Amino acid sequence: MYWMGMQNAISIDGTDRANSWDSPVNDNFPVRNTVFWVGTLAAGSHTIKGRFASNYVGGMVTISNRVLVIITFDGDEFRYVDSATAATAPDATLINDPNAQVTFTPSAACKALILYNIANSGAAESYYGKKAAINIAGTDYAQAEKSPYYYNFADSVFTCHALSLSAVSTTVKGRFANAETADPVLVTIHRRQLAVLLLADSTLLNVITSTTQVDTDSNSLVDDTEAKISRTTSDMRELLVVAMGTKRSGTYSNAIGECYGIKVNTNDRANSRGSPESGGFADSAGTAYAERLAAGTHTVQGRFSNNRLAYTAIIDARQVVALWFVAVNIAPTNGVGSMTDMDDTNNIYAQKKLYTGSSVATDADGYADIHYMEFRLKQGATVRASFQYHEDDNTFNIQAGSTTWFLDGSSSASRSGTQITVTWKFTPQWDATEEFGLSIELYVIDAASASDVDTVQSSYVDVVTRLVTGNFATDDGRINVGGTTTISGTVYYANNPASTTSSSSYPPNAEFTSVSIHNSAHSVQATDTTIVNGAFSVSFAIPSAVQSNTYHIYINLADADGVDQDAVDGDTTVVIGDRIKITFGGIVGNTIDVDEGGKVWYQAVYEYEPSTPFTLGTLKLNGITMNWTTDRWTYDFPYEMSGSQAVFSITGVLDTQYGLTAFNNVAGNIVLNWATMEITISKP
């Protein structure tokens, strides 16, 4: 802090008001100003700022503590003076400030709050500084004092008072003088503010005006034992506290200065620090604080300390004004609302898990004033689900959608101060409406039926209830007729409403009763009752006929709200039942010499595809592997085969393309009678 001090003001919509100046005992010592403005504002948005500057160009000043109190009153009975007309006082006898006087007649009995601040900008000033007081109907109240750095340096003095007034003409004046009786040097006001606020008589009022001296060596705030207010309220109140503590000129302590503050209940709320010209000179500090308090017993306590180490701080007099206004109900407001654990960006899947929604509501009257909050999922104007939290008994319920949505008991609410944060745990059921783009709407209502409703997320979440198949396949697409096939796959949620494409999410195991494989006639072929992570697998025998067999899945859900049905994507898998068909056979040539052997031949095709010859694999004749030639299977048999005749039969097939082993020999056996040299082909 620069030794020439600091100036402060209040900016109202870009215009600086109520300038005030002060200076400390030296560099890096405390300096303060207490400034105020009272006026009328039109409806609409307004900006109010605290302002500060050095008293000297190039001098660095620092604010380490500030309080900005803004109170809006519904009324116009006030008087306010902010004048920059200079005025001087010649000695230590209080005189009227000619530029700070108002006369008024209240419209009815009322409470009156009076604020007065006088400031010297750094000229024509005694180094003892000034004292100020408020004169009401001829009586002086609330004398405060403050000295500057030295002669002709800045100082300011703030004081306050409050009382009950009747509907009679009353004059309020600001008063000032030199702070030191022994000093004949005049003092100067360069700017002053005087405010008189006439408040409803229902406003509760406590005022402490005490001139009993207290002291401390503490540099942490301690109780001013002469400044304690206790009050029990039966309803919610808005509390405004204005306080000032002063050390008189001639009271010796130190130049480190004093700090004066306000404590409400258990919390130190606001304080301000000043420093005098030297140890025997005047010092003071003023501050203010406001908050809303619930019904109950409350304590307002003046607090003070020194500003450094263990120097002595002294308070000779103090003013503490506590005004307890009837609280005007403030409508609650919604804050943010969202979901934190949707799947696949913005999907919520029926019965997959408990999804988490969150919402915040704020009520300046305290969280206990909130009656209930709602978290709504809407499609346009239609409410699909509405979850409700009751603050009164800390309970949850469903207001809309109770047959198609589930709200879990793990939902919770955190209540603190003016705010409630709710964590909602819910899921759509299988019979919820599948759709794109539900919005989140928040609703809150308080005990006085004031409410707020806001759409906090638009076209935000998609609901998916449909199940589709993924990786649906057989282990072999062509097998022996009557053979065993294994069909497997996974049941997934669709990746979007109305989609037949699978996502990567599957229902919990407990959601399944079974998955069955149906043929095209919807006949059950096999059933898996142990579904894990959506996966199923079954084995069964296909029909004995040569044919293409088409299969699909049928999903049986455990919940009554789920529809048991074929998978909506219509995925199928095909298993062909096939075998090798032996179509023709014979012996090469029309004659066989008695001293020579011969060649037996057969032709074969795939019975499911009769135009496709069987060429890859093995064909066995009487257990002997035949050879494939250009268009047939052949076997060269020797002369003098044992017995009176030779019988040639197909005894086995091994297809290396499809793995078929079944065959149908429609060509029949070939019989060669050696005695007569007759060849007979016996067909089955």
C-alpha cells in the first residue's frame, strides 16, 4: 500500500458514485473506505462494481479484503445526498455539515437506517483528522473519528445509526469537527454521502451504541464484549448488519491500527482495517454484511483485532445495527441437468443397467424451502418419464411413466445451504417407447408454490428396446443329411432406434429365459437356457431329406414387460443337408476276354446340386479306393477274381470339399458272372 493512500467508489451501470479517500500511517499499512449509494433503478439488467485507485499518480495500492453488499428494496421512501461541495470546521466542536441535511415525514411508523460518510481528498486537513456524527431531531449519535497520514492528506470517517420513527416531520443532519480538542486547525470535507432509508415497521431492529473501551493484543479477531446481539426469529429473515468501531483521538495504543468486523452465528463474515497518524491519534473502520437466515436463534457479534503482531488495539466506541427484514420468497431455480453414463454416445438400453441422471436446484431461501424437484424425459410436449424427489421427507417416486420406466431406490440427494443436487438412477423397461431424441426438462417448486421449469438438454438421449443378432452362424453350412449342426451367435441391442444393426451392448444374463432356434416353419429345433453376455449356442440334428434348412432365433425374455419374439433384424443362417448321389455305373467295353481283367466305372454328383459332379475326395468300391479320371470314377479289376461271380458295390464316400460321407447309390451294384460272362447291374 502506497503511503498517500487509496480512493474507492461504487460504479452503477458505468457511472462512479460516492467517492471517498483515506491514507495510512505509512507505506504497507492498512487503509480503508466505507462507501454507499442509494437510488432508484429501472427494471432490467444492471451492473454494480467496486472501484479503487491510488490517491497519487504512480502510487501502487492493493486491495486484500473487500465487501460489496447489494440490497434491493421494494419502496421509494428514502433520502440520499452525495455532494462534492467543500465544507470546513474550525475546531473540535461538532457543527452541521451544510451539505448533508434532509427533512422528511414518514408515511407511517417505520424503522430508519441512517448512513453518513465524510472524506477529505488530501488538502486543508489537520493531521489529527476529523470526527463525524449523525444528528436526528437535535440529538447527536454514533460519533466516529479518523486521522490521516499527516497534514493535508486524505482521510474519511463513516458512521451509522438506526431507530424507530413515527409519521412526523424529522430532520437528519451530518455533523463534523476536528478530532482533537487541543488542535485549532480546521478540517475539510471534500465529499460526503448521507442516506436515510425508511423501512417497514415489521422490520426487526437491534442497535448497539456503546462507548465502553475494550482492547486486545491479538492479531486475530476476538469478540467485542460490548457488541453482541441475540435474537430469535419465528420466520425466515433477511439480515443486514452495518458496524463501525472507533478509537478516539488521545487514546494511546499504536500506529499499527485496528480491525473491526462482523460475526454472524459461528462465522466471521466481514471486516475492515484502518491505521491512524500515530499511536495517540484517531482511528476507525466500518463494514457491512447481509444474508438470509432461517427461523431460529441467531447471534450478531462485533469483532476486533490489531493489524500485526501483538500490538494493542483499542475500541473506544462502536455502532452495530442489525436489521431483520421479512424475507420475500425467492423462486427456486434449476441448474444443470445431464446424464453421465449413456452407452454408445447417447443411447440408453432397456433393462441393461441403471443409468445416472443428475440435476441441481437452488433456492435462496434455503434448500429446505424446496418442496420437490422433477427430472423429466420428454418427446416434444409429451412426458415419457417424470421422476420426482420430495425434500420434505427425502423420498423419490415416479410421477409419469411408471409402467414403462423404473426408478431405483439408490437414487440420492445431497442437501446443503441453498442447493440440492439429486442423483437419479433409472432405466427404461422393455415396453418403453423406442425413439430418438428425448429431451431433459427440470422442474422445481418451493413451499410457496413458486416454481421454475427449464429444458436443459434438447434431443439428448435415444431409447433402444429392440434386440438383434450378431455373429449368427452355423459351424458348417453343408453337412450330411440328418447330421448334427451347431448354431451360435450373440443377442445385442440395436445400435439405434429402429435399426437392425447390432451395437456392442447386450442385455444382462438375468434378462433371458432362453434363446431358441426355429426353422422356417417356426418349429423349435433346440433351446439354450444359459445365456452369458448375450451369447448362445445349440446343437441339433437336421432333417434326413436333402434340402436347404433355414434357421432364425427366437428370444424369450424373463421380464413380463418384454415381448418374446423372433429377433427383429430377421437374421437367418442356412444349413444344407446333402449327400453324394451315385448316378451311373458299368464296365468298360462290351466284352471281356477270359484271360484278362476289366474296368468298373461310376459317376457321382452332389444330390443337392445334381449338376455338380463329385470329383474331390474318395469313392470306395468294395472298400478299395477308386480313381478319378476325366469324367468318372474307375477301378481296374484283375482276371480270375475269386468265386463264380464278381459283385462291385460302392462302400464309402469321403468328400473333401464339404466333408460329406453320406451317399445314395441309385446306380446300384455291378455283378459279373464268370461262368456265363454275363454282366448284371442290380439297382436298389
